[in-house]
Amino acid sequence: EDQVTQSPEALRLQEGESSSLNCSYTVSGLRGLFWYRQDPGKGPEFLFTLYSAGEEKEKERLKATLTKKESFLHITAPKPEDSATYLCAVQGFNTNAGKSTFGDGTTLTVKP
Amino acid sequence: GAVVSQHPSRVICKSGTSVKIECRSLDFQATTMFWYRQFPKKSLMLMATSNEGSKATYEQGVEKDKFLINHASLTLSTLTVTSAHPEDSSFYICSATQGSPGQPQHFGDGTRLSIL
């Protein structure tokens, strides 16, 4: 069974203070690892897909990296508008129909 | 691209009422759609997987007679909460995927259901 563990559960940063969120996973053959951002009262918004170890993706202040066991979401010089819950999910080869296993998320708060 | 629209965004109704929630993929064909329930400050709980033209696959513990799912076309899936009770109050979110392996899910904005 695929498993995803995210840490920390909550992270509070000052504006401009860079940090990283961790997503550890176990999967029998990785089809894809996904990062999403969820604002309160909204559905998750897709950010990145990573497919193989060593791959990196960037978008504005966010960079996602992938190893064989974990993924990091690096946030550089965050702003208050980056405050949200960040979800990590994996899709394995043994999973049917595009189903993903989600972590519990990291809630990021960036103070001005 | 990859926009999913969910409607309504909020429903308040009396106990015993049935409520229908629609999920539409606006700019792509969604072979597979998913329905989730999310409790406050908790992660997504998958309720069922819906494939166009076939019966939905429900997760263990989800009552299929209570939560009726229909995926009649490649752009529309509906969730009907039948004879809703206060314990069914929750945030329901749908997602859609283009179906190829390794594709991400694209989510609607959710429906806040409150049963009085």
C-alpha cells in the first residue's frame, strides 16, 4: 500500500525566511509525485508533477525536488500570500485509474 | 487549462433532503473523476472513483446507497447525498483527471454542505 508522510505538520515563517517542506513516500513503482496548494475553503490547486529521482520543478518562489524516498518543496523568500496548506500525493503503478495517495499536508503561515 | 467547476459552492438544507452536487471539467475530457470529503483541518478522504459510463468504485466504509455517483459524460459527474442528516455535513470536493497514467488531479472549489 502506498504511503505519504508530510512534515512538519505546521510551519510558521517570517516574510523572507526561506525553508523546506518534506514529503516522505513509499510506493511500489512511482508513476508520479504531485504537489498541491490548498487555501481555506477551496479545493487544492495543482502545482507540480515529478516523475523520477533528480527531477526539479520551479514556479516563482517554489521549487520541488525528488529523490527515491522523499520530495522537498523549497520556499525561497516567502511572502504572506504563500500562506496555505501544501499537500503531497503519489500515484503508484499498482494504483488503479489515476488514484493518488495524499499526505496530511503542511500548513504554512508566513507573517509580514 | 485543466479547469474543474463544482456547483453549488454552499448548500444549507433540512434533514431528510437529498442534495445533488455537480462536477464539470470545462476544458478537458475527464475519463476519471474522484469525490472526496474533507473535515476541518484534516486531509482529503477519498469517497469514490467515478469512470465515465460505468459504476463508481466506493472506498471501504462509504455507503453507496447514501452517496449516489453518476458519471454520464466525459465532462460531468454528480454526487447525490440522499436523505441527508446532520452527520453528513461536511466539505465535499471533486477532482478530475485526463486519464493517462501519471497525470495529476484537478480539483473543483468544493461544496460546503450544512444539514440542519
